[in-house]
Amino acid sequence: MVDEAERTRVRSIFVSDVHLGCRHSKADLLLEFLKLHTCDHLYLVGDIIDGWKMHRGFRWNDTFTLLVRRVFGMVKHGTTVRYVAGNHDEFLRNYLDEFRTMLTGHLEIADEFVHRTADGRQLLILHGDIFDAVAINMPWLAGLGDRAYSLLLLLNTTGNWLRRKLGLKYKSYSLFMKQNIKRAVNYVNSFEEMMAMHTRMRNCQGVVCGHIHTPAIKQLGELTYYNCGDWVESCTALVEFDDGTLKLVRFDESLREPLRDANSECAETVRLGALGREATVV
């Protein structure tokens, strides 16, 4: 048990795509990360709960419950928690008005927020699914894609169990597909461009999103694009420090092989945990 005073403090933490209810969620790592840190602002940037799995394969365990309790514990200790609804937890959007009436104090829920950084920049915070033409116009195809992604994650688990037995390094088959199939690369680029266009319309200097499970910090003209990544594969969070600097960190509880392999070659490893756990700045 980590005392609140012993936790490493940062100004803001942004996480997305935890997919609680999905068997592949690495909620245990996120729970450990949040146990080691405290912050003034916590943004849950959509798809925290995987409502799509409620009709097939929904699983809930004690770790998921403990993670929810940790978030409420942070609220109790003064952290402002803002929850952005995504496409997998879109059922929350049907109750936004009720939630705004019910929720008091430091917990808010909405489709998007504007965050002011310590150095005065305005960042638009939204999940990003509203710019996914497939999810909006062809939900049946989006559902099919979700099933295909789940199969790739199962292949990751099974294939890498065999690779470990053979003494081979971890390989993410789903990440390989994203990075090497031209259509997938074009989809990511188009998504980023649409996010930038919307951000300019909102007169913000940057945007923080999730949805596509591709962690990134990019300069798009005069705007900065931040994608939190996910807690299914990359296990990344966006962290703001007291000077307004934002960094993408990949959390590693015990230097597990999958996370070690996912780090970029030029990544800098830094201590971000009161218990000496490691995170990697990407």
C-alpha cells in the first residue's frame, strides 16, 4: 500500500482505451501506474469501459474493480477527474445530462474538454471516434474490425507464449499490421489531419485523443497532436509536468518482455515511481 504522500506527483495524467471488460486489458499495469502517482488533473480519454463486449465476451475481475476504486480515491484526495466518452463506452453519452446533475465536486463527464497547460496552452481533449468514418457510417464494419483486432491480440498472446518457449523476443502482430499495411497507415494519417482541422476550429493549440491505439506526439503545422495510446498493447500515458511539458511514457512494472520490445531505440528510461518501477519516455 502506497501512502498518498509517498507517490510521485505530476500535474496531469491522460490515459485512454483501457477497455475494462475485455480479456486483453492490461488494467493491472494501469492500476500500478496510478498507485505510484498523484496528479492535479486526470483525464480518461474514452473507451475506458468496453461496452461492446457486454453482448459477447464481457469479463470483469477484481483488478478492474480496484482500478475504479483507485480513480475514486484520487477524486477523494483532490484530483479533478474528467471522463471523455468514446465509441466503446458511448452508452455514457445517453446519460450526459443526468451525469452532470448527479456528479459533483471533482468528477466530470462530457464529449470533450479544454485543458489549459501550466505554460498557458489550450489543449482540446476528446476521444476521436467522431472522426472515424467507418465507426459512424458503417458500424457493422467497425464491429467486424473489433473482432479481427481481438483475434490479432489472441494471436499475440498465443504466438508469444510459443516464442518465449523458443527463447525468441516478443513480437506484436497487431502492431506489425498497423505499421506495414498501407491502408492502415493512410487511415492513421487521415485521422490525425481531421483532428488537427477540428482543433483549429476550436481555437486550441493542441489536441489530446485516443481511439486508434497508436501513441504519438507530433507537430502538425502550428498544432501539437498527442495520442495517449492504449492499455491493451502499448501501456502508454501522456504526462504533464509543472512547467507545462508533456511527455508520452510507456509504463513497465517489471521490465516485462512485451513492454521492453515496444520501446523505441532512442527512448530514454526515467524513474517515475515511488517504488522504483520504471517508465520509458518515448
